[in-house]
Amino acid sequence: MSDLRTTTLHERHVARGAKMADFGGWEMPIEYPGGGVLAEHTAVRERVGVFDVGHLGKAVVRGAGALEFVNAALTNDLRKVGPMQAQYSLCCDEATGGVVDDLIAYVRDDEEIYLIPNAANTTGVVARLVQAAPDGLEVENLHTALGVIAVQGPRSADLLEAVGLPAPAAYMTFAAAQWEGRDLVVARSGYTGELGFEVIPRSLDAVDVWDALLAAGASYDALPCGLAARDTLRTEMGYPLHGHELSLDITPNQARAGWAVGWDKPEFWGREALLREKEAGAARLLWGLESTDRGIPRPGMPVSRGGDPIGEVTSGTFSPTRKLGIGLALLARGVEVGDEVSVDVRGRQSTMTVVRPPFVESHVK
């Protein structure tokens, strides 16, 4: 018997014959039969795809001063967004500045902040918040209470409207709604680089929402999509994945995520360590790699230049859109755009060019 956790949509994936695998301690669909990763990736780039991402964490901080407390913990500046707006941010280790997790903060108002961390990191993020929270603030782990269904692609707004759901127009905003008498939230966000939304119902309502989206999606040639396509889509955009481009050993400075740090804030976890590293200059930086032969970079593969080791691949895949191998890599300072490097692809030196992601044009806005 498996010890893996499952979302409330698990039986729907099994019924469709999805290939299932462990993802952050959850048994999740990787791809579906009838086309697999390539078809699912293409559906999102050209039409619309529907993902179960209910494994993602969910938490809430409630009470007077909730916004100020979360703002003093996470890197980005929540004062830059208002009610019913969302913001990408980082939870960093106080001593080292390494990234405990990257997450989205949803501001209902100054006294209610919802957080969506990565699945495997939810317990750790919530524990840090609970430990630091002053009396009067409640930090609640809602991991299994809510589902998350991502609807992504150029026709995503049309699909939401077809089932009677709102499609917030502004990027990184969200709306509370009722669907067939059930409360849920629809956020204008995503992880694919396309126009997209994330529908957040109660877990017990997730199956009905999923079924309605896929039934209506037939008119748009929508496909259910697994996490393999989610990974190829995010890699084409150069989006980081915790455990690859971000970790306790990889800081926001190294990952070029300084744009998600409120450097002018007087307080956030890891501030002093990150300021010191920023002033000194990070010893390594995140770059993109494009294959100039048939090589496909994969995580952990060594990267060299002129025979000298300079770093390693953090994420890599075959790009369904570009039809070539692409990757992200942490490389030593001094590397520049256009440099030719070698990646050890299973014992063969594959030639690649250093680039700045994204590898394809973004349509999120």
C-alpha cells in the first residue's frame, strides 16, 4: 500500500489511465494517454489545458496585523499590492538567505493573507510562521481543505466563462465567487507563460469543478494535463522550481530572483545575509542553455567551458515549442550571453550556448 498522499481528483486521473508518480510526497498525474507530454504542452500553448495541482500547499494567516507580519517574514513587499491582489515571494532562511520555498501570497485584506507554497515545503513554511507569529495571529494549514485546478492557455478565459466562472482581467489578481452555490476563488495566475487562471475550490467540490471544466473544454479541444507538461512549459519560460533553481543552498541573488525581494524593507527573513551577498556579488548565477547539437541537458549534468568546470544544469528538457534541448544552469561568475559551453550528457560533451531566458515569448499579461 502506497504512503503517498492523493488529491480528491485521484480517481479521475486513474480512470483516464494517467501515468502516476511521486511528486513531493503526492501521487500525481505525470501524463495522460492519447498524446502524452507533447500533446498536453501544445494544448496549453495553442488552446487550453487543465491541470490538477491540488498537491500545492495552502495556508492562511489571520488576525490584526497579518499583512505586517507576513511582510516582515517573506522577501517581497506586500505593501505594493492591495486587497484581492497576489504576489510572488520567497521564504528564506534567516541565517543563510537560502530559499526555504517560493510561494504566492494572496491578500484578501490587511487581516487575511492566503499562501500557496510548494507541496513538500508546506509543513516547513507553516512551522516557521507559527513559531514567529505574535499572540493574536492565527496561522492555519489548509493543505487538504482546498483544491487547486489550473486552467492555462489562450482559450482559458473562454473556458471559465463557459462554465460560469469569473475570469479576472488583471494579472495577479483574484476574485471570490460562487459556482453552483459553492464558494471558491479564481486567481489570474499560473506557471506556464500563457494566459491562465487557478481555480481554488474546497477539496470536496474539486471533482465537480474538474468534470465541468473538461466537459465544457471539449468545445475548445482542451486536454487534461499532467505535471510533465507543466515542467516543460515552465522550463521554456525559465521559471524556477524549488529543489532545482531555488533551495536552501541557492539564494535569490544566485537564482536572479532579486526582483522578488523588497530590498528597501527594514525586515524580512534572511535580509542581512542576502544584502551581504548582493554587495559582494554572488559566486554563481542562473543562466539559460540552448543546445546547438542534439543534446538534451538534464538536472545535475556538469557544465564546462574550455575544459574548466563552471557549474551544473539545474533543469533541462527537450523544448516542444523550439524543438531543441534547453536548460537552466547555475554557472560561475564571468559567464556571458553567447558563450559556448559543454554539457556532459551521459559521457558525451554536448555543445550549448548561454542565453537569457525565457526561451519562448511570454503571454501571461
